[in-house]
Amino acid sequence: MKDSNKQLIWWLSALALGVILGILRWEPVLAVCDFIATIYTRLFQFLAVPTVALAILTTLISFGRQKSTRRIFTHTLTYTLLTTFLAALVGLGLYLLIAPTPIPKEMIAGSAAVEGEGSFYNHIISVVPDNLIQPLLSGNVLSILLIAAAFGLAICFMPDSERKSVLVNGIEGLQEVFYRLIRALIKTLPLGIVAFAAQLSSQLAGGLILGSLGRWAAVILIGNLVQFAVVLPLILLVRGLNPLKVFRAMSPAVVMALFTKSSAATLPVTLSSAENRLGADPKVARFVLPICTTINMNGCAAFILVTSLFVMSCGGMDLSIWQMLLWVLISVIAAVGNAGVPMGCFFLTLSLMTGIGAPVEVMGLILPIYTVVDMVETAENVWSDSCVCAMTDKDLREAKD
């Protein structure tokens, strides 16, 4: 624990240094920081994809026949849907309370349209893999999850034999290689945090857009804050867990998520924090967290709902409260199907708006603010993942007693 506290101090010091460098806005320094941040983002993305696949694969192989597998998945899915629905409902309540005014049509007409990635139907279809290699190359986390789960269950139900033993040992050995790479990268993270923090503080120096977009941003950011600091801690308290203790243990992952803007890229740190700082059972953490990285998107659900309502209002679409509640359901389903990668929520919302003929030009106006929103959402997503892991781990420990 002392080593973990020293690590956290180093990270916070790096954060402070990065903020100072960003505020000073020295172009040569910012260029170096951009370069370092890009390198770290690519390295974490490189490690995240095989980490997701191997974590699911080895867990299903090791105890796929046991009833605990069903219990873990059931608890994970229950907590995921609960927290995601609550996040969307908080977003709806704040949207009705703050009531962002539509953007003037002349401002929309003068903005550049943002190209989408097809319809939501195509987005769902793309999750189902049609070959083994493409999901790994594209980093499609949900497709990778499906492939890993299928292979894990297939290997699990293979009859015991020398072939199966060799195959399992090889997969577990490969997983250990990636965990060693992860630990090595984490030791150098203060350098990356300096670069990420400098990027952020430099971008914030330009300020946020006020007026209609300011109200929209306020709904999103306040909603994330309420979910982060009120709703999730209350759920932990109800389950008999100390929210401060859980947050203290998982804070390295939350901080990392803030800067990488990717739940998947942060997964190595989340796993390390859950096992080494929170004390979660590795079998539980390595099963729950990769799944949560893919389907537990509290911040994304709120963003999809609030942004969709805002864009539709800019297009002159008046929705009843029942239609808004329907969009709560749509947002939760869409968030569950979203990959934990940077800007995933943005393009998913864009595809939804394209499909119903809403003025997608509004998304182009949102884009400059989205960097900050995406950071906060990702931190909330990882905090929610941590809460689900902690609660599931507690449930299973109690079941054993």
C-alpha cells in the first residue's frame, strides 16, 4: 500500500506539472507533450485489445463450468443496467431542469456537417464479426469480447486432454507476458500524465462556448458529477461498501481515464488497481472489468440522451415526456453496445441522429467542447466499472461464507 501511495503522489505531481506547462502555452513544450501523449495513447491501445481478449478467454477457461461464472455475469449485468439507467435518468432530469435553448437556425446552417459512420442498424451489425482478424486490427472491443467468449467456452467444454492442457498453458503464458508489459508501462506513467495534463490545460485556455451550447454542456457535466459523486457512492453504501475506500483504491484508473479518454485504453490500470489496491479477487476483476469496459457506459448513456434531445430540439422536434423516456431506453441500449474508445459516444450519437433526419450540423458545433466532455465521461465510466467490480466481488465473497 505504501508503494501504491507513493505512485499516486507521483501521478498527482505529474498532473500539477502538466497543468502548469499547459497554462504557460510554450509551443515547443506543447509539441513535445503532444508527441508523448500520442505515444502513450498508442501503447495503451496496443495493450488494451489483447488484454480484453485474454482476460475473458482465460477466465472462461478456468471456471466456465462453475456456477460462479453465471453468478458473476448476472451480478455484473444487473449492476451495469442499474447504474446506466440511473445515469440516463439523471441526464433527463437535468435536461428538463436546465432546458437548453435550441441553437439559432442561421448558426446551424453556417456550420460544417460532420460525417457519420452509417446508421445505428449498421453499428449493431458491425459488432458481429465476420472474420477473426479484422476485429483485432480495428480494435472493435465488443466483437473481440464475442470472439473471446466463444473461444473460452469452447476450450472450457473440450474434454480434458494433453492438447487442451498445452493450449491453456500457452494462453495463460501469453496473458502473463502482457501483464508484465502493463506493469512496465505503468512505472513510466508520470511522464505520460505530464503530457496529457499539458494538452488539456492548453485546450481549456480557449474557454467554452456559452449560450445554448453552454447550457447543453452544463447538463452533461453536472449530470456526470451527480452520477460520479452522489448516485454511485449511494449504491456502494447500500451494498455495505465504503465509497471513499473504493475510490481511493481505484483513483489511479479514474485519473488515467480522464486523460486517455478511453475505457479500453485504461483497462490495464483498472485491472491493476482492482487487484493490487482494492484487493478484488483476480478471477472476478479479470472477468468483470473487461465486460464493464465494453457495456458499462454511464457517461455515454447520459451523453447520447441529452445530446439527442438537444439536437432534435434544434431541428424543431417537440417530444413528449413519454417519447423522452423512450429515448432513455434507446440511449441505454446504444451505450451498452458502444465500444470504450475515444469519441465512441460522439459518433454513435451522430449515427442515431443521421438515422432520424435530425440536423447533424449541430454535432459539428458540439465537437470543440467534446474533448472536455469525453474526458469527464470516461472517468465516470471507469469509476462505475470500479463500483460494479467492487460490488460483484463483495457479493461473491458473501456467497462463499
